[in-house]
Amino acid sequence: MDELPWSTRPTPDRSGDRPVGEHLVRPEPLTRMAVAVLTAAGAPERNAGAVAASLVAADLAGHDSHGVRRLVPYVGAIRAGTLDPAAQPRVARSEGAGATVDGRGGFGQLAAALATREVRELARAHGVGVVAISRGNHIGRLSEYVEALAEAGLVGIAFCNADPTVAPHGGRDRLLGTNPLAWAVPRGPGESAVVIDFATAAVAEGKLALSAARGEHVPPGLLVDGDGRDSTDPADFYEGGALLPFGGAAGGHKGYGLSVMIEIVGGLLSGAGISSLPGYDGTNGSVLLAVDIAAFLPADRFREQTERFCRRLSASTPAHEDRSVLVPGELEARTRAHRLQHGIPLSTATWNELAALPGFALPEGDST
Amino acid sequence: MDELPWSTRPTPDRSGDRPVGEHLVRPEPLTRMAVAVLTAAGAPERNAGAVAASLVAADLAGHDSHGVRRLVPYVGAIRAGTLDPAAQPRVARSEGAGATVDGRGGFGQLAAALATREVRELARAHGVGVVAISRGNHIGRLSEYVEALAEAGLVGIAFCNADPTVAPHGGRDRLLGTNPLAWAVPRGPGESAVVIDFATAAVAEGKLALSAARGEHVPPGLLVDGDGRDSTDPADFYEGGALLPFGGAAGGHKGYGLSVMIEIVGGLLSGAGISSLPGYDGTNGSVLLAVDIAAFLPADRFREQTERFCRRLSASTPAHEDRSVLVPGELEARTRAHRLQHGIPLSTATWNELAALPGFALPEGDST
């Protein structure tokens, strides 16, 4: 598992003005490539297919940090013996409206998919359900699971902790994970869910790494250096610094507070542990919550009101003439539509990393 | 109900260097005064006592915006006929692990207290529970309810919508409430809960009003004027502007996303409605969630690990030498301890407003 798997916002789709050396790949061959790499690493066909579909779905949504480039650390973890590619998750305990899914050290996407189905059924039976995931490794992009819950007519909430890279508000030690939170509800028929999925850190490490490689500075408020000073130099993170919680001067204590709650509840209910305390097992300590909308009001009425509200947001006056107000999740839905039509951009660096993996095969025809 | 009942952070305790004209009042006479005012306005003794205790608890925690100054709008609402001071809330529907509490147009604190008891019992019986509150008017300070859940060995989460005063990220129209979120878990024995309770707006209206009255400007990132331009002049809010979601440049889209989810789920599950759509009933559309920790791990183990983590946070290196890292909720706990010993400061403006209410009586001896 990487230290910072969470991107705070989707990578802009640049297929219109692709830099030379970037590849555009259709989702189908990209999925076949991922299946081949995972199979070569020892995953049964069924596991490989599910994980590959999850990774390519993240690429389609523009969350490249959670896309096929994850194959590199996954294959590394399989080789290191920390990820069992053949493991099948199971429901370890289910009582009342609560359950625990044991990922058994396998792919987190499989554990999360099982947890999603379990929490969906619990919520339908009891009005609300909660499922924790133990031994789930890296569970991937949270929005995938809450979107599936929204499509089933539920309110879906998910969060997890992760390796400590983030300082508390007013501090400088790495004591918190990037601790993402996702939440989704259904819109009207034919519309994709309203969904949020963000790190409670101010920035994803993947973005910092990119800026560092380019020698660029980043805006203030994202990180501190090893002496706890505000920094705009991404290299300072790698030399003993820390990320900051999101919110900055306009609410850093709020981002910090959310991160602390996710660290405690995600880490302890799952059994993963609190990431900066002894005993943390290095996995995403994850919790999924689902509420059955139909237990409170007719689902159609909920969808109709939500759709009306979303349209009101979209039609509202933008602060800047050249922009528009977006409904949460709309950027990802647009990116998905665009990439389904035009292909998924892969940087040459990512391509080359993937090409070094056993089993890799992609048609070269699409590259620039 | 006021437009903006939510303070983003506690008022600093200034009893050490009180400005001339500020009053220091012990909690007991302050509670008696609140009971007398509420009783004079038509509340039965039992209702008056519960609401008074809730208001004074907010004052003790430093959240003066939710303290006894609320008596002024409450008495106004009773006179206007929008708040029934004698109403008793009831559980309108309970099925499986979900329930709805009907506040019956009475004091929101009473409905929220009943909802807190109900969700506690649901979580104990089923592992998790969810309760929505309808016709709850202004439900007061959310942290009171999630702290009570934490004290009962549960994870407590609460959120609600409110009158629209906040613009979407990238927009300028008032389409969202200040939509606060609260979340609490228990610490070790003898320690008060880890708790967050914040508006998803960048600033509380009460603070803006104070700055406006003093002719002061506020930091950037809190509001836009009627033309959607960033503003530091609080008067612009009152002349057609809007508050902004919290997070600013370091995560305004995250604060906005949270606010949208709370608006939809709080507004629709409760029946209050989405505040910027026709049909909104003007109340806090509230939802409480509780998870029974003991369904996942021994509660003692949870408390021990949480306590260890909190101490690790407290002992961590501050970014600035003259400050320290705080555990979420610690500032409020310190303020409570200090005010229990030294009294609750009331500004002369608040005192005078309260003194105009029928039934008001406070000993003058404590004033400066």
C-alpha cells in the first residue's frame, strides 16, 4: 500500500492538448492489461477481473491516483508477501445491523465490494447498517462503494484511515492518515449519484510528487517542513515534513477534527489500529454506513427533491463569469463520459512503469 | 429560529481581562433566569428547565452563540406562534434500527434529547441506529447530543440543515444552510469525549455581526458580496452577499460537498425540506446516527486506544512554540472548567437584550 493513495480532486482531462509522449488508451484494452498483470502476479481470474474493473473505473472518473498505476505497488505487495492475490474476503461476524468483513489480507477492492453488498442488505432489513473491514489492505477509491449504495436507493457513507503522513492542526508530526471520507445519495432517474470523496489532508501526495519532479512550488497551506514551518516546496515533505489537514486559514481545525474522528473510528472498529500508534497493521481501517431512504420517505420523492436541488445549484449564478457551479460528483461524471469516448490518458512515466510488470501488454497504436 | 445559529469556534474566555461593562454570571443564577423567562413565555416548568440547562451548557462550553442569548429569538418565536412552548416531542415512527422523532413544533432541545435517547437504545439493540427529527425548530448545540452518545459508549454523529445563507463553491447565491456536523467518541475514564461540532460555512453569522458592529473587516475567504466578489467587509453579507463554505483555497470544494450532503440528507429524511427549495419548513432538518462500539470491540479497549492517541496528539510538537496541539473538544472542555470556576461572561449588549424579556432577573452583583 502506498502512503498516500488519495487524490483530492480528479486529474484534469487533457486529451485535447496532450503533451507529446502521453498515451490515450481505451478502457477495454486497459482492463485486459490489468487482468493480465494481476493474473501473472498470481491472482485467480475472478479476483483479477474485479480489481482491474475497479482500477479502470477510477481512471475513467479522472482519479488516476487510484487507477491502473496502482498495479505497480500491488504487484510489489504480492511479491513482498503482504497481499495474498488469491484470498477471498468473508463476513466474519454479522449481528443485528452491524457486521465485520475480513479481507483476509487480499485485495481491498474485493473486501470493500463484499462490505458494500453486506451493508446494503443490512440497511434494507433494518433501515440502517454498518460494516467494518479488517485486513483489507488498500481498498481503492471509496466513491465506487458509496455510489453503488446510492444506486440501490440508500445513503452511503464510507471512510478509512491510512499510514500517518498528516500533522494535526497547529502541529508538525505525522500522526494522521490522509483519512478520506465519501458520501453519496441518488439523484433523479438517469443521473449519476451526488457524491463526495475527499482526503481530509489538504493535498494528495501524488500531486506533491509531480510538483517536486517538475521543480515547481505549490500553494501555501498544504504542508510544513521538518521544522514545522509553512512551506511551498514539495521536497520539504520528503525531508521530514508533513501534510496539513484541509481547510487552511478558513477551517484547518475542521479538516483536522474530521481526520481525528476517521482515524479513531475507522482504525478501531476495523481492528486495523490507529496509524500512529504501535500495533497499526498498515491497512485501510474502513467503515461503511448505509441508511435506507425508503424507511423515512418514498425514494421517488427523495430523488425528485434531490434532482431539483442539483438543478438549482447548477443554474445558480457563478462567482466568476467563465466558470459554473458544479454539483458534487459532476466533474467525475463528465470526465467519465469524455474518457469513455476519447480514451484514458496515461503519462509516459506511468506507461513505462506498467510496461516493466510481467504480463503487461497494451497496443501501441493509441500513443501520441 | 435565527438564520445562523452556529458558531464555528468558541468565544475566547476573556474573564481575565474583561472589558468594562461585561458581566460575569454563575451558571446557577443564569439557569434560574432562563427558566423564569421561559416560564413567563408560557413554557411548563419541565420544558423550561431542560431548555435552560441546554442553553447554559452551551455558554459554559464557550459557544455563546447557542447560549442564553437564544432566549431572545425563542421568546420572539413563541409570541409569533411558530414555537409551542408546551409541546412534548414523541417518537412518531420506529421500525428496525430507524426512527423519526416528531418535535411537534416545540423546543428543538426537547426533540433532540428524545432523539438522542431513542438512537442510543436502537444502537444498543441493533449495533447501529438512525433517528431523524421533524418539526424540531432550532435544536441547539449538536455537540450536546453526540457527547451524550459518546458517554453511553457509542460513536455519535449528528447533522442538520438550516435557513439558506451559504453560497455553493464557485457561486454566489444563498442556496445552503450553515449545515453543521458533530461527531463524538469516548476517551479514557474521567476524560470528556473527543468531539467535533462545526458549521460547514467558513464563519458563523454571529461573528460577522460583531465585526460589522465594530466596523472591523474579517479575513478573506469567508464571504462574497452581492456581486459575487470576495469581500472582507461583513456589511456586504447583509447587503445581498453570502457566506462561503469552509475550506477556502485549501478545500472549499470539500466544505461545499459536505454542506450539500447534509442539506439533502438532513433536509429530506427529517421532512423539513431542502432550505433553498419551496416547501422548506424553516426548522433544523436533523439526523442522528449512533454505532455501538461494543458490537465491534470491547469498549474498554476502544477507550484505552483513543486515550493513548489523544495523549500522543497533545504531546506532539507544535508548529509554533507558543502554542500547543489540541485534541478536538479540548478547548470547550477547558472553557467549561474555567467558566464553572469563574463564571460566564455576558456582554452588556446581551445582558440588556435579556433584561428586556418578561421574567428576567439576575443579581447585579457580579457585573463589572
